[in-house]
Amino acid sequence: MKIEVEQDVMQVNRTYAAQNRADFSAQRLCVVNILGSPGAGKTTLLERLLPLLQAEGITPAVIEGDLATAKDAARIAESGVPVVQINTDGGCHLDAKMIARVLPAFDLASLDLLLIENVGNLVCPASFDLGEDVRIVVLSVPEGGDKPSKYPATFLSAGIVVLNKMDLAPYVEIDLAAVHADILALKPDMRIIETSCRRGMESGLKELATELVARMREKLA
Ligand SMILES: Nc1nc2c(ncn2[C@@H]2O[C@H](COP(=O)(O)OP(=O)(O)O)[C@@H](O)[C@H]2O)c(=O)[nH]1
Ligand SMILES: [Mg+2]
């Protein structure tokens, strides 16, 4: 009986995700779902990426997912990019229905790219397709290099892994070659991009912007 209920929830999500995907395609909108632990640097990465994407002529918007507060949306709003905050009120992930509900808040026809920051969590968000084109998992260096092998479903579901806080690599014991090897053992064609968002020490951000632009062009070709 319990298993049936669970399947039902997943089936409802699949239906909403398929509708979202169809709506996004009809609007020629690319959508990125960003996963990662709390504090991995997801919002900071968005803050650094948005100007680089805008410099490429892309019009972005952001959906922020958190259990509570509009703190992340307030950070994104500083840049002038349209943003909507979803509070899950205790829920550990965003689902496709939550996304569908907030879409009317955006002028989708004027947008090229919707970036969704999921609730900070390396488990639950992996199971919920939001209708996105690309999933990014942000892993920060101080979290430890064992996370890809400990949370394989999340990393397996990604198209891009961002290894963030590279500026901190000299201060923590992490075997970066082993992290790359563990990720590639899960998925040999994974794109791994090392970044630092630290002011004055930024790295890898242009590479990530270029990768996203390439994927957008691929979808819209
Ligand atoms: N040293 C360093 N700190 C970072 C980097 N990226 C983010 N941070 C810091 O990490 C903390 C959490 O970042 P935040 O973007 O809020 O993480 P989120 O919870 O994943 O959205 C903040 O204090 C950021 O300034 C980075 O590349 N290097
Ligand atoms: Mg955040």
C-alpha cells in the first residue's frame, strides 16, 4: 500500500515535469536545475554567473528554493534579474508542481534561460525532475571528496558537476584527482568544471558560462 502511494507521488511529478518541459520548449526557454549541499555555493555561483551570461546576450531569470526565508532571492534581486522564491516549509526538495505554480510570475517569452536553485540537499532533489534541460550538482571542496561515491544517485543524475571553492583546496585535505576519478567512474561523460567564486580569486566561471551557452545553442538549434 505504501509503495503504491509513493509511486503515485512520483507519477504526479512526472506528469507536471512533462508539462513544464513542453511549456519551456514552446517558449524556447532553457532550464537548469542546480543541486548541492547547503553552503556549497549555489547562490554565490549564480551571483557570479548571471553577469557573464548577460554579457553573452542571454536574458536569465532565477527560481530560488529554500525551506524558509527569501534571503537567496534578495541576493539575486540585487543584480536586477527577475527572481521568485519558493519556500517549501520544511520540504527537502522542489517538485515540478511548485515550479509550474510560479511560472506565471515570469514573462517567459522574454527569457532565454531559467536557473533553478534547489533546496540544499544531496538526496531528495535528485528524484524530482522539474522539466529541466540540464542538471548541475555543485560540490564544494571542503565538503570532502567522498560525496560523489556516497550520494551516487544525485551525481549520476547530473550533466555537469561544479567543483566549487577551489581557492580552499590548499587548506583542506582533498585528493582532487580521486574526486574526478570517482565522478567519472559513475558517469564517464560527466562534464566537471572547477570553480572559485571567491572575490578576487574567481576561476572557472567563464568556462561554466560557455558550457551553458553551448548547451542552450544545442537545444535551440
Ligand atoms: N572561499 C570560498 N567561499 C565561497 C565560494 N563560493 C561560495 N562561498 C561562500 O560559501 C558560503 C555559502 O555560499 P552560498 O552561495 O550561500 O551557498 P548555498 O547554500 O549553496 O547557496 C558563503 O559564505 C559564500 O561566500 C568559493 O568559491 N570560495
Ligand atoms: Mg543558496
